[in-house]
Amino acid sequence: MKNYKNAILIIVLAVSNMLMAQNELVNLWSNTIPGAITNKEYQEIEVIKDGELSGTSKVVQPTLSIFLPNNEISNGTSVIICPGGGYGHLAINKEGFKVALWLNSLGITAVVLKYRLPSDSIMIDKTVGPLQDAQEAIRVVRRNAKKWNIDVDKVGIMGFSAGGHLAATLSTHYNDKVYEASDDVSAKPNFSILIYPVISMIDGVTHNGSKTNLLGESPTGSLIEKFSNEKQVTAETPITFLVHASDDRAVPVENSIYYYNALKKNNVGIEMHLYQEGGHGFGLGVTGTSLFWTKSCENWLASIKHLEK
């Protein structure tokens, strides 16, 4: 009983700490979630580490955690953050909440997207479930632009690892009709920030865990082509900032290189930083040359006039 009470206390403290930082938590979908299958046995799992909410999996109800910057430095730019986790879980603290606080320090409104992870247990078509959530996230942010002091023309998408794949998928599939939208608000991001992203679904380049979780064990060639985002780039794809480490053994650096080449071929604005060291999953930077990517990103945001009021 004592251990049970201690566990409950840890969870309460973790949630309280998160709520102190975020300004608002809202359900992504106000009505029925498109393509959802009701499954009462499928329940979200939260991981608490060192008194903080570290990760989550088996997401049933996607949410938006809104982090508002100080009014004195708020510049109207907003970024929706997609944490990574191989489409099997979400590293929602390291690649979500902590990133949101850094963006707030730049005057940016940060929105952490807790998106549904692809699962046949709760989705009619698991390949589009995360994309449905990402499209709706952009629309919800734009619908609440006045409330959250956001410029509808300065809404970006950001993703880490598999979350980077989702962000790149949104950037190349924002016009795909994957659900019936309630209005004509655009789901196209104005820019994207991709950190050690999974881009391709092609064998030898992709992250196999992400590919299997999203597309299944034996996806068709057309499905692989559709979700290999380097093959879906057009001249209308949003300008992009890319970060990757050359020694990444989980998601090969070729993912970012292929996306860079596709963007360049289509004359889309692109800045890429490839670091000698950093491995995978370095978040805001922990070691090696990748430690400094946030400053480079800040400079890029300033260069595209998204840090100005």
C-alpha cells in the first residue's frame, strides 16, 4: 500500500510540474475522432522518470499542450512540436515540453502535439491516423490565433525522429483529404523544423521500427512511395530547417540528405546542419557538435523574419 501511495504521489507531482509550465491543455478533436475504433481495453500508458512525465504510449485522446511566451517578447510565431518515439511511443518531455520552453524563450508560442500512434486496435486506417492529428493541430492553432496571440501566417511544424517524419508528412501531404474538416482553414505549415527526422520508408535508409509501426509488416510499393517524403516534395513544400548527426545509427543521415536534395531540386528554401557527432535522440543537444543546433535554428528563424513582432 505504501509503494502504491508513493507511485500516486509521483504521478501527481509530475503532472503538477507540467501544468505549472503550460498555459492550457486542450483535446485536439472537439467531436468524434475521424476513423477511430472504440476499444476500451486500449488505454494510454504514461512513464514517470525522476518525478517528471517522460513519455507516453497507446494514445487514445490526442491533445495540444499550449505554452505561451511572456507577452513582452511574444512575436506571433507558433510552432507545433511532434515528439519522436518510432511511432511506438512519444518522448514527450525531452522532445516536447522541454523544447516548448526553449521556444518560449524566443517569444514563440509552442504547442506540443500528443498524437495518436498508428494502431489497428483503434484506427480504421493506421497509416493516416497521425497525419489526421497533425493536420487538425495546424487548423486548431489557426482557429485560436486571436486567443493565443498568433499570426496565422507564422505557424510552423517541428518534429524529432519519427515525429520528424510526421512533420515532413504534413509538409508534403497537407492537402490530402484524410478526414472531413469542419471549415476551410489551411493545414499547410508556413515552415518546418526537422531534427534527426525519419524521412524515407525505403529499405536501407528508413528506420525499420517506424516503418513497420506506420505501414505494417508488408506494405505495398505504392504505400512506401507515398510515405517516403523525399519523393513527395513539390515547389509548394514549406521552407525547412534540418538537423542531423553523421554518426546517427538509428536514423541514417541520408534521410535528411535526401529531403534536402528534393527541396533544393524544387527551389524550396532549405538550411541543413550536419554534425560530426551527436548520435540519435539528442533533443536540445547533449554532447558533441550537435549541442549548438538550437542557436543555428534561432538564427534561421530570425533570417526568415519569424522572431520579429
